[in-house]
Amino acid sequence: MRRELIILANSRKMKNRCVAGIDRHTGRWVRPVYGDGRQGVPKSIRQIDGAEPALLDVISVPLAEDGPHRDIQPENRLILPGDWYKLGEATLGEVIQYCQTKGLLLHNTDRRIALSELRAVPRQSRASLCLVLAHACFFTEATYKHKKRVWARFRHDGNEYCIPVTDPYVEDTTPAYTKRSIYCLLTISLGLPFDKDHCCYKFVVGAIELSEAKLLEIYRFLLQVRSGGD
């Protein structure tokens, strides 16, 4: 079947990309996966008329009802044959409601979680994708495998997080050994476990920068949510 996804992640994964978003009709996270789900989505499948799905694009994607590794990434759905189509663009107002405002981000405050710890979480409570509003400091203080690595440091619900970034736009606009702080919507993803340490690592896979006007609009919405809509 086809699903209409509001794209909130399009990040590096191996030589391909990790793409994910919110199902416009169910309000649930969906991660389209190709093959065994470890190599990302190839360009030949994900691109539309030669262009990458952009954050906030609404894309029609043919997907199965199931997918691999759903014990770890319950949002996974296998990509079926068929073209991807762009249907339009979502507004920030459509996605604000999906921001997580309370609690731990993907089960703890660390940048990784042991597989044993994740499996101790009740299956119905597991998640590998979330969206948060944050004042994030993007910085590069060191290189990783001789390449620049960007990190995002931010606070959420009283806890501090420091998570590596794989959003290509943020990587390209953050020069090496610099820092910049911006308000943004961050999509965070929990990857599959590494064989060496049996841990799943978190990555910032999408970042939407916010103007002052958009930020005020978002804060008004969040205040309404926290006050019960009064």
C-alpha cells in the first residue's frame, strides 16, 4: 500500500540515505527500509526527478505492512516496487503536534543504548525515532576517521544530550572547528546495534532551523498543549 509521509529525516547512511517521516493519516512514525534495512535507501529509489526528498516534503511511498528489525526499530516498513511521488509540502503547524515535550529521548540520556537495556523496555513502548524542539549548539571539535564530524548539544526536559549529526545540510553548513547555536526541530534516530559492542547509537538525522516568528508560533502551541488546551 502507499503511505503519505511528511519527511522529517534524510541523512547519510553508508553510501545511501536513511529516510523517515510521519504518516500524514495515522500520525505515526514510518521509516522506509530497503533490503535488510542496514544499508539505507539507494538514490535510484528515493530520489524524485533527480532530487532528494526534502524535510517537510509530503511523499507518497509504496510500503509493506511489515519490515525488518522491528524489535529494535518498530517504525520500519519494507519498500515495495513503485515510484515515489511528491504530493506537496507540510507546514510547521502540521508537525509541531508530534514534538516530544517530556521524558527521555529514545529511552535514556546517553548517545547510545545497550541492546540488553533496549530489550528490557516493553515492546509497546519502544521507539527509534522522535522529534524535539531544541536550542542546539552544533560544533566540530574533532575528526572521525579523518573526516569532519558534527555534534549537536542541547537540553530537553532537564537533561543534556550530545548526539552526532548525519543530516547533510547541517554537516555542509558547519565548518570544521566552529560552533553555532540555533533553535530548530531535531529528528533523532536510533540505529541498529553494532556487532562490536552490541549497542544502538543515536543520530540527529534531520534539523529544521526556525526563524523568530516560527519559534513564537511553536511556543504558543506547546504552551497550549501543556495547559491542556485551555
